[in-house]
Amino acid sequence: AQSVTQLGSHVSVSEGALVLLRCNYSSSVPPYLFWYVQYPNQGLQLLLKYTSAATLVKGINGFEAEFKKSETSFHLTKPSAHMSDAAEYFCAVANAGKSTFGDGTTLTVKP
Amino acid sequence: GAVVSQHPSWVICKSGTSVKIECRSLDFQATTMFWYRQFPKQSLMLMATSNEGSKATYEQGVEKDKFLINHASLTLSTLTVTSAHPEDSSFYICSARDPRGGAMYEQYFGPGTRLTVT
């Protein structure tokens, strides 16, 4: 069985501030982990993925995430938030051909 | 990257009618596609896994007779909501796995279809 917990359904930051979105996972086997972004009334866009290579993964739009096995975490960060980063973010774990998504975190960026 | 399209992007139908949603992989052949349902401000819920040439695998609690899935070709899967009711109103998203990719289990998502049943 696998599951994902995203801590904080809403995160608000000021423009230019650090973005930190938290994700913890549970998986019985080594996981494949993903972060997706969703804008209103759109599908999901892949930000980055962890597939057992480097533990620090760099994605698009300046985002990165670090896989920490000891903490079963895969937190998403961005050094400096931009207004265009305001969206819904989903963490997902994949195994045996199925993906399980977290509940999502709404990121608000204040000017 | 791989592109997945959905049609229509939004649809309004009357209660009791059926609606078909198409999911296409535009530049790759997808042996496996997935159908998700998303309620407002909520996460994606996997409804079923669609496999080309065979019956779809439905998740627990999803009515297979109500949500008919057909994966007739390697680039097309369809979801038909039969006898739709207002509670079926939702955002439906499909995804497809590109077997050519080096990253296993990576899915490419369609833009979604907003269904409103009146």
C-alpha cells in the first residue's frame, strides 16, 4: 500500500520569499515520487520527479525537491516565489503502475 | 514531451442523458491510460485503468456500468457517463503512460473535461 500526506492545505508567501511545500509518503517498496502543478480548470503539469537517481531533484520553473528516505519526505522548494507560482500543487507516489496523490496544497503568493 | 488531449473541454448535459469524453495520446502510443475524477478543491481520485484491447480495471466504489471505458486503439480511450445525474458533475482528467520514456510510471495528463449535469 502507498499513501501521500501533504502537510498544509494552504500556504501563503510573499513574492520573493522561499516556498516550501511539504510531502511525506508511505510505500512498501522504493517509491517513484512526483510533484505536479495544477492551474484552475487545467490538467496536471509535471514539475519534477524522483526515480531513485539523485536525491536532490531539479524541476521546471526553479522548483526542486529533496528525497529523504530516513524522513520519508519529498518536500518541494523554490528560493524565490513569483506571482505566477500561485496554483494547486500535488505530490504523488507511484508504484506497480498506479499513482496515489496527496490532497494538494494551494499556494498563494502575495505581492 | 508527450501530449495528451481531451475532448470536449467542457460539456453541459441534461439529467438522464449520456456523455462521452475522449482522451487521446497525440504523439505516442499508450497501452495504458487512466481516468480520474476531481471535485472542487480536492485531489484526483483514480476511477479506472484503461488497457488497450482489454477490459478496464475499476477502482473500488466506481460503478462500471455507469462509467463505461473503452480503449479501442493505442491512442484513444473514451469514458462514457451513462444516465448522468447532477452528482456526476465534476472535472474528469485522463492520463497516459508513455512506454518510450526512461522514467517509469510517469504519466502525462490531459487538460481535463468539466462536466455539468443540469
